[in-house]
Amino acid sequence: MQKAGSVWDSVGNTPLIRIHSLSEKTGCEIYGKAEFLNPGGSIKDRAAKGIIARAEAEGKLKPGGIIVEGTAGNTGIGIATLACERGYKVIISMPNNQAAEKYQMLEALGAEVRAVPPCPFANQDHFYHRARRIAEETPGAVWADQFENTANAQFHYDTTGPEIWEQLDGKVDMLTLAAGTGGTIGGTSAFLKERNKNLHVVAADPSGSGIHDYVKQGTWTGDGGSITEGIGIKRLTANFDRAVIDDAMRVTDPEMMDMLFHVARADGLFQGTSSALNLAAAYKLGMQYKNSGKHIVTFLCDHGSRYASKVMNRAWMEEKGFNPQPIP
Ligand code: PMP
């Protein structure tokens, strides 16, 4: 067990939970890395810690400094969580269509949130470009830039990968997960592939994201959209570029939503939409390798309570056309 420490010290070293129902259904061993147990409640606490630590080491972030970030929410929450103890101010640029709980949490943590309407990445009003401009215009500010700042994937290489390797005594056959910045898949796959060159890495991808087509055919294409939050990209980021990937799989929103309610009720794991998509990918992979006993690892990125205003809201579910069904 870890010694008593700060909020900063509490990032990482998360449990690896065997997903009982999915392991039984597939005859594989399916595990979820419980990143929702980080102090800020998501996988992005790791990126936040890696980015802040590097900025401090490079002398860019000084006591009383300001951190600016463009985020779908969780990286902002991770940064705001870690910034309190260290005395930094946080300014967040964020699309205005994310779950209400994320804005509330940022406000509770004392971050300044500047919400903007969602728009294509090429538009200079995209939350990412806005964050860069806010940092440029604010004296003493550092732009975290989770997409291109490789401290993100490096932190996963240094911590997430080794933790999984140790937790399974090196018995990892497959890794599947979706990417937002690519930090998690970048660092984790790079580390685990070095340890086991036969590891099979499958990028899971929601509708409308370009990762599936990029892995399969080298083009950043993909139609439609998804209600999942924090995942899906349509360009090559420096963090994603580090990933070592063998294959890709699409997961539809209805498949994701079926899984969200399945693991809540069968396993006691009420998870957010990206976790549900990851678990649906792990389940599909497990079905392809049925009864092989393979060890399949995925990520439980954040808790379902962060999306309760959507997924537990009957009117919202009906409006989006969701009618969750049991998993076969
Ligand atoms: N799940 C959630 C809920 C997220 O917020 C994010 C990051 N935006 C991810 C998954 C993807 O993680 P990464 O940025 O490391 O690819």
C-alpha cells in the first residue's frame, strides 16, 4: 500500500478490476483499469500530472502561475484538481455541449470556464485554438496542450503501462481502448508492446471519429457522430502518434449504451460513455476469441454519475433514440 500523501501523490496506482459478467460471457479474462478512482475522477488526472510536472521542471510554471487548457472537461477537471494544492489558477476553454456535471465540477474546483459552441477543428473558434489564444494573451500563463504535449503519453508510458504489467504479472494478450488525445493509448501501448511484442492492440472508435479509418486505410475519414464525450479525433496528434496499433474496431452509440447499463446492473460499475464504449470493444473482441481465456485489458475512464443528467434522464434518452437492450 502507498504511504499517506497529497492529492498529487494520489494520482494513479488504480485497481485493475476483473469484469465478471463479460469474462463469463466471453470465456476470456476482461479487465478494466479503474481510472475513475483518481482524485479528479478520471483518466485525465494522469495527463494533467504529467503536463504540470514537465512545465514545472522546465521552469515554465511558477508559483502563482496560470494554466490554460482546451478540453472536453476531464483534463480541465484533472488540472483544476491538482492546481489547488500547488497554488495555480486555471482557465478552461470548453465546448458548450458537454454534460452539465463537468461544468459544475470545474466551478466547484475554482476554475474559470469559457464555454464555446462546438465547431470543426479547422475553425479558429474551436475550443482548442481558443485555449492557445487565451494563453498567448494572458501574462504568466502556460498552455497545457494535451493533444500535442507529449508529457501526456509519456506519463502513461511511465505509470499506466507498468501498473498493468505488474497487476497481471505480464499476462496481457490484448489491449483495446478509444482515444481522445491519444495519450493513454500512446503511452500504454508503447510500454506494453516493448514488454510483449505479441500484444494485440485494437483501437476502439466511436462513429464520426477518424481513428478507425486511419488505422485500417491511412485516411482521417469517418461519417456520423456520437454522444460519447472525450473520445474520437480526426487528425494525427503527437500523443496518438506514439501508439503501436494492430487493428481498429468501430463501436456504435447503441452498442455503447447497452453496455453502459449492462455493467451498471451486472457488475456494479456505473461508468461514463467512453468506459462503456471501451467495454463494448473488449466484449466484441472477447466474442471473436471466445473461450480462449485471453487476457483483455481496457479502461474505465470516468464514473457514470458525471453523465447522469444525460443517461439517467428519460427525456434525453428518448430524444436521442436510445432504448438500452440486454447484452447477449
Ligand atoms: N475517456 C474520457 C471520459 C476522456 O475524457 C478522455 C480524454 N479526453 C478519454 C477517455 C481519452 O483519453 P486520451 O486523451 O488519453 O486519449
